[in-house]
Amino acid sequence: MFALLVLLTLSGSHQVHAQFLHPKIKSKETTIRRVVVLPAKVNVVRDSMKGPEGMAAESDELSARVETMVAEVLSKQKHVTTLSTTAASTEGDPQQKFNVADFQTKFDDLLPKIMKKRSDVKKGRFSMGDEVLNLNVEKGADAVVFIRGEGKKLTSGKTAFKLLVGGTPAYLRLQIGIVDARNGEVLLYTDPVFTGDPTTAVDRLRKALEKGFKKLPEVKAQ
Amino acid sequence: MTKVTIVGASLALENMFPRKLTNLIVAALYFCIVFSSPGPVALAQKKTAPVEATPPPVREEFKFGQVDLEVLEQADLLDLRLERDGLVLADESANAYLRRVGQSLIPRGLELERVSWRFRALRDPQPNAFALPNGSVYVSTGLITLVDNESQLAAIIAHELTHVMRRHTYVHNRSNRKKFLTMNVMSAIGAYAPGGVVGAVITAVTTVAPFIMIATIYGYSRDLEREADLKGIDMMISAEYPPEEMVNVMKLLDKDIEGENVRLFYNDHPSLDERIKYLSSYLGARADKVTHQMELNRERAAYFRNMESVMRQDLQLAINAGRFRSAVYLAQRLVDFHDDSENLFWLAESYRALGPRAPQLTEKELTNSAKKDAAKKREKRTVEEEERELLATAAGKDNWQRHQQMAEELYRRALNAENPAPVAHRGLGMLYEKLGRGTDAAAEYEKYLELSPSAIDRERIQRRIVALKEKLN
């Protein structure tokens, strides 16, 4: 958190990003052409003078927006096709719903380890195992995209307080992992961050995502 | 005494700093003094004497304000979120069982404003239970699997029901807002699980309602927790559940199989030891008679029969979450109750997953500092890395050999039992693959797919067969 604060303060552009690619992506042994984006889990809280308050409805809305925008950025910038997400197919099938839920949990367990040493993604250290195949995503999918995020919106009282005595600004920090759909290896990890109200700063979100995927090789048109 | 000190400090500070800054420093001082002084602890210890009368089950005088309605709205959203994210167990018979136990504890004819009772199991291997102010009571599969009988389950539910009936969430919320008690929610989670790896349920609760998360998962204030314990006992007796099971369930919760119960500010309110003491004292003062129905409700076999399917699902979740020691302990209990093919399979799976780890933690590993170190390591290392490190030691190698052998025997027993579970072939395949017995592994995988043609992991196993055959050629 402290590092994030320092980073945000030092960054003049209000946007910072780090991205790490698996050696297989760098050497082009593996190419990401088609992905399945799993439901994003982006959480924002309203920070008021009385402490943090939940923003469940806004978090859900933001999660959906981030999910759509990730697909758009991947498509427009990298020509990566997003296949239909598993969300629709889990509606009437509790087993499939639980499968997706368990896999999301597995990513949540792996995330702190990645965060501890993000650069190890470049060594191909992280994997979710071949259990990823149990997700039964569309046949042609090369990778599965996991999106997490946390952000903070300040109330006007808190904004004034921050101006007087300092403190963390409003921000959104995303954590995106792209995992090989066949063997579970973490192929890309990126964590775009921007300052500003996470619920309204749509352009900043898009720019942060564009920068976040900058290093991902573009798919050549066939 | 504390108040006097703060006022004095406040006056002195006002001469030195601007008013706003003074207020901030005073608030910080107040926070530090209140939570670092031994006052509340000493007070709670004094209160361990038997309580003659507990307050009425319902807080009649409660009037809803805007702040309370906001909390209620967040609780309703949390219900939706837990359902949508696949965290609520879709086992109608298990949820109906929880409902029956829960309803039996609620005083007859009780109508509470803005409360609609719902009892559901959560797909979470971490032993946990919480109630939302809207009347939703959740018990994790981890807790359902850990308890011994229906009475212990009732003890947990009775405690949670009291939080709802006595409007503890609202009371706690109002009190916290008045006290200006703010905290960083993410730091609180970090404190709860120093490894940084928290369950999906905790993450979900935090997201929707940080306040509810703090109150329901870390516990309310000492007084409110104590009230819930004691009222819970009254409710158990009214519903003919043996009240001493409340004490037994506390003892079960104190059993730290995974070495994760780190004593911290928020999860030590009040400590389990203290709760056991005042509950025993309260029960001694009441000296209730044990009825025939109470004895029936204490029956272990009946409870296991009702919850067997939930327990099996919990074992899968425990293994997924890396809670291998818990998985072995709980699967052994299940096999002791009913050694059918499926239960034997789960015990075999648990041993296979336990790998080079010791089945029980040593006393040294259960000290607070050792648990904190272990949590830090868990945060850094993947499961595979941990196994590789342990396998480099003599003890790790020994454990690994013994556990793989036990797993193989149990898989074989599962396959020789009546109605053998085909998944035991898959388990054997994985075991042989790890042992480097490629041909045997491929044969077991093939048997599994032959017996379970529509298995959800068909593609995964097929790929493994192909890879093994390529390697052999």
C-alpha cells in the first residue's frame, strides 16, 4: 500500500502499470489468439470520515465495465478475440457455476504469491495446473483471463480532509492474469493503476488498460 | 481515568497545534489508549461470575434509522453476491436440515421487523458462521464437517440468531460510527489471515459490506459476543438441545489443525478460553435437567447421516484450499462413521494431497510466532514449491512415502468395496504418475474414463493419457 502511494505520488501522468510476460509468450512459442474472460471481481469502497462503506451495486457495475473494456482493448489493440464467457453457460448448471467459482478462488489464492514477486512470471514460475481444463471453456480458447481490482472513492468530506492533512487519493488498481487454457501457466500478469474516481473515470480506465497490455504481442491478421 | 487523561492532553495540544490537527491527534490517542489498556480485559474477566438473568431475546425498543437501513441494504446485496458467485451450497436437503434446526431455535410466534429467516450452507472449508441483520444465517461446510452432532450445530446457529434478534449488527455499527472507529478493511483481512490468502467468502463479504465483515467475521464487542453465547444457551434449552454442547463446540473450534488461529486484536474478542469459562460457569448456575430429546440430539450417527454429502463436498474444498491436514482429519472421521467406497476415496485423496507434510503440527509449530512465520511462507511459496522443499528433507521423504502408500491402500479398498467409486481409478492414476509408473497410471486413467464417460474432467485426463503414452514411446 505504501509502495502504491509512493508510486502514485511520483507518477505525473496519474497512471502506472507493470506487465510481465511468460517466456513462452516472449519467444512466441505460445500465441494468445482467443481468450475467455471470466467474470471480473472489482471492488470499490466509499471512504468517508466514518470509515469505509461498501459500494456493492457500484462494484458490480464497474466489474462489468472493466470486463467489457478488457475485451475491447484486447480486440482493438492486439486483435485477440474474446469468446463467449462462461458466465452465461453457468446460469442453469450449478456444477459449472461451482467449477468457475472454485477456479476463481484458486486464482485468488495464487494472486498474493504473484504479487510477492511479479517478475517471476517472466521465469514461468506460476501455474494453476491442468485443472484449468475442468473449466470446459470453448474449445478454441488459448487462454483464460482473470480480473481483480480494488479501488476507493472519497466522499467530499474525506476529500477536504485529505487536502488538509494528506492521505491516499481515490484510485483503482486492477490485477489481470492471463492463464494458458490448456496447462494453467500464468502467461501474463499486469496491474494497471490510475488515480481518480473509479466509478466515473472511464477514459482513464481505458488508457490504463491500453498501457497495461502494451507488451502483449499483437496477433497478426490471418 | 482514561477520559480525564484525554481531556488534559486535548487542552495541552490545542495550544500547540491548529484545532483540526488537535482533534485528529486526540482521536488517535483515544484509539490507542482504549485498545491498548488492560481495562476491557480485566473487566471481562471480572464478568465470568454466573449471570442470573440474560436480557430478553428481542431488542423491542429498536427503531430503524437511515444508517441502519443502509446496513440492511448492504446485507441484502451480500446475499445476492454470495449466491451469484457460487458460494452458497446447492444442496437442498442440507439447507433444509439447517432450516429445521434454525427454526426450532426461534421462539414460537416471533415476528421481527425487517427480518426474514434463511439458513444456508456456504461452500467454504474454513470453519465459520455468520448472520446478517436481514435474517440470513450462513454456516460454512468447514464448520458443518467439524462439529460432532446436531446440538453443536444448534449451538452455533443459536449464537448467530441472537446477533440478529438483539440487533447486534446495527448496535455495533452505530456505536462504531460514534466512536469514530475507522479501519482499513484490507489491513483487517491481512490481520485475519497473515498469509494474505483469504477465503472467497471473506473476500465477498468485505467487498459488499466492510462493516458487516468486521462485525460478523471478526466478532462483535465482548459484551455482545457474551450476550449471544448466553442467550444461545437459553435458546438451546428451550429447543431441547443439551446446552453443554455450546462449550464442546468452543473446544472444537480451539483445535487448530492448520496452525492458522493466530491470536490478534480482532479475532480475540473474547478469547475462546474465556468463553469456555463463563459458559461453564453459567451452565453450572442453571443446572438444567437432561431430557430424553436432548440425548437424541446429541447422537453423532444421525448427524453424520444427514450431513454426509456436505462433508464430502467440504473435503474437496479443503483439498483445493490446501487444508490438507484438516482434510485427513475430517475424512478419517467420515470413514470411521461409514467406510463406503466414496468415503474411502476421500481419505485416500486427502493422504495423497498431504504428501510430504506431517499429519499433525508439533507444539513448536503451534506457537504464535511459528504460525506467523508459516503464514508468511504460505504467502510466498506455491504448494508445489513447498512440497519440493519438504521432499529435500529426510522427514519429508519419509512422510511422502508413508502417505502415498496409505493412499494406494485406501484407493484399493475403495475399489474393492460395494458400489466402487470410479474416481478411485483416477486417484490411483495420479498417484502412479507421480511415482513415475507411467504405464500403470495410463491404465488407471483409461479405466476411469471407461467407467465415467461423461466425467467433467474428461479432457484433462485424456490429455494426461496422451502425454504419458508419448513419454513411454
